[in-house]
Amino acid sequence: MPPKPPAAYQVDEILPPAWRDSMSHLEILARRIVQGFTHGLHHSKRLGVSTEFDHHKDYQPGDPLKHLDWKASARHDRYYVKRYIEDSSLCVRLVVDHSGSMGYATEDGPSKYLQAARLAGCLAYLITSHGDTVGLVLVAAGRTAWLPPGSTQRHLVRVLGELAAREAAHRDDLAGCLHDLLERNERRGIVALVSDMMYDPVPVQRELGGLVAQGHEVLLFQLRDPTEEDFPFNRWVQFGDLEDASVRHRIDAVTLGRLYREEYERLCEGWADWARKQGAHLVSTRTDRSVELVLSEYLAFRSGLLGKR
């Protein structure tokens, strides 16, 4: 066998030992949220195999026809699907973008991929800490890696090792990867996508919508680099395509700066609008913010939703 290439990062860069101690309060909060949304240990509001009826929802392409409620559909002249309560452990699939654009970093700051890996590593740690399962998909064209779900400490080490061994390179293939995940029709759970989302959103949103229709909960973690967001350039600058080294352009940043910022804002607003319509959660954060703080705020948000139930 050929020798394994050296890791791009040390595992302790992805999940420093000190973070594990400082995240103890997040473990408690995450556990309370999961148990609050579950019955017994895990009571998930997902379409499942239980015989306990929960509620109706409008039929969407991809919903199993066996769950159609013909009587309710006939009464209201529209198709309704029965939702059941599935008693099972929680399964989370982390889909992490490591295409070339994720390698960008503001001077003296972490790259988008490093922050994505840290975020995924912390999530994997919190998920496995109370016995739930986590899978990992690292996405880049021709370099996508799949790690099936697991819940043991040994599995967590494998997840962290895979995250550390990667670096941002090649073109993105998120639409293709999500389509493969959709075609697998695996057990329903949470699909958490971690990416800068700087690509054509239409094909990716189409596949994510299919996962929602299958009964998965979709979480979106958008990582924004400060320089890419603010575009502080005020002169002629040569830019290179991080996903295709042969593409380079020299542009007047003063002239195009306003247009760039407007386009970037439209992209972010488009993702926020899509998430609202699909009932997905979008967590948009800059790479200069603490990963622990980002997760703490999001878990507090989920805790607030729990309190409203």
C-alpha cells in the first residue's frame, strides 16, 4: 500500500483538549435539548416506523406513498401524509465542504476549512458524548470521503483524524454528494452542512430540499471570511480562482467593490430565505468568531425552541 499522506493539521488543532473541558456546559445543554425533543431517551419528530401517529403534513415529492392519508386527502382535496413518532437514537451526518474556496483565510486568521473542521469536530464530540451517532462526509470533486455513522470514542477519533488529514483543494461537488446521500435513502436524522456557500445555490438547494422531503432535518452552517465579506481592497488587484489555479483576473477593486458586496449580500439573503421556506436552521458566522461561542448561541436558540413547545 502507498504511504498515507501527512495530515494537513494536528488533531489537537481541530479539537484542542482545553476545548473539551470548556464545552462541559455545552454537553449538558445539548443533552437536555436532545432529550427534550425525544421520548424516553430519544423521541424524534421524524417520519418513522412507529405506529404512534403524530400529525399530518402536506405531501411533497419524495415522501413515501404508503404514508398518504387518503381519507384526509379526499376531505380537503389535497394530499396529506401521516407523520409518526420514531423512537430511536439521534443520527447526525456532518457534510463538510473542503473545496478550494474553503482554503481562503484573512491574514493571521484561520482558513474557512480549519474553522469548518473545528465546528464539525466540536459537533461530533457533543453528539457522541451522550451516545448518539455521527457520520462524516468530506466533500470535494474527486476527493469526497464517506465515514459511516458511529457513536464510540474510537469513532470520534476517526472523525477528528479525517478532518485533520484534509485540506481545502479542488472544485466543489456538494450537489453531487448530496444527491448521492439522497439516493441512499438512509435512516432519517439531521444533515448538517458546513460550507462557505459560495457557489451556484440552485443545484445544492434542490438536493437539500429532497433531503427535507425525505424527513431529514437540515442545518446550514455558513462560514464567512472577513476579507471576502468586507472586500476592503482599494486598488487594482490580481485575484486567482482557488478551485482552478489557471484562472486569474486583474481587476479594479474600487470600481467592482460595490457590485461585489451587493452580490455577496444577495447570496447570503438568498440562503436565509431558502432556509426559512424549508424550515431549516441557518447559522451564518464569520471565521474570526469563536467556534465555542457560535455553538453556544445555536444550542441556546434550540433550547428556546424547546421551551416554546
